[in-house]
Amino acid sequence: MKKLLLIASLSAISTLSVADNIGENYEKGGFILDGYGYLSSNEDYKSSSFYGSTSFLVADGLSFGVNLGKYKYSSKLSDYYSGDVTIGTSIQYAFGYDAAADTGLVYSLGTSVSYQMNSNDTDTANPEMLGGPFFRVDYFLAPRISFYSRVNRFTSISLDPNIVEFEDAIYYIDSISFGISYSFANKDITWNNVTK
């Protein structure tokens, strides 16, 4: 009896994995969980960050995301700063993939905006707004799991009231991030079946 249950379980799992495909990850109604980190720098600035993100598919291929993160950075122009919590949002569109495939590449274009509160050794606040476009490439190892890289071009605007000249509050950051993603396709979400 145990052998029969084992065979039935393996058959069910293999049937599900064969039936899944990349295209289902980008259908309206699903969502995606991401965990990622990035390194960024310019001639005066270096930072590292780690984030968790959830993106909701509001239309086929189009997702709206929210993220929460922690970061650290240092600057040649000022004292060392240690980052507090960063919150943000993003929107992106996925394209160029074989919807019927169970592995392969997916490309995305998007933009993001985040708010971060910096605190230095003197406990003074130096909040910033970061925003800009990004290009993302996912490689799906399995129908629901991908590793990805994202290239960002941020514009940072310091919200520090002590900065008198507005142009001194603006600088640009190029970054590349790496992460892992797990997709919950609309067909896999059980609460949809309850409401039907």
C-alpha cells in the first residue's frame, strides 16, 4: 500500500511540474516573491543593500511591486552612514519569453521609487528619495523559480533640510542587483478556487 501511495504521489508531482510553464507566472492575478541584494557606486559613493519584494500581476505581463529593505553606504564626501529601513514601489513589464516553456529567459523593463532614511553617527536624519528605470533578466531553472539580475540607473535626491543648494542634493547611482524569485501563478492560488 505504501508503494502505491508513493507512486501516486510522485506521479501527481511530476504531472504538475510538466503542466506548469513560464507564461503562467505572468498572467493577471498571480504574484511573485523576490529576495535580492545589490552593490552600487559612483566616484564618491558606495553602497550595499538587501531587499524583499512582492509583485502583483495587475494585467498579463504587468506587475506592481512593493519592497522593504536594509542598506549600508559610505561616502568620500561625508562621514560613514549606516542605513535604516528602505521602503519602495516598482512597476515592470515582462516580455520576450516562450510562454509554453518550463525553463528559459524572461526580460523586463520597469521603474522604481523608494524612500530611505539614513542615520549617521550623530543620529541626525538624512532622508533620500531614489528613483529610476531598470532592466531585469530572469533565468527560470524550473517553471516557478528563477535567478535574476537587475541593472538600475537611480537618481537620488537628498531631503536633508540643511542642504541649501538644490543641485547639491542630487546625484546619480548605477547599480546591479542579483536575486532569486518564486512565482505564484493565478491557477496555483487556492483562494481563487474558493471564490469561484
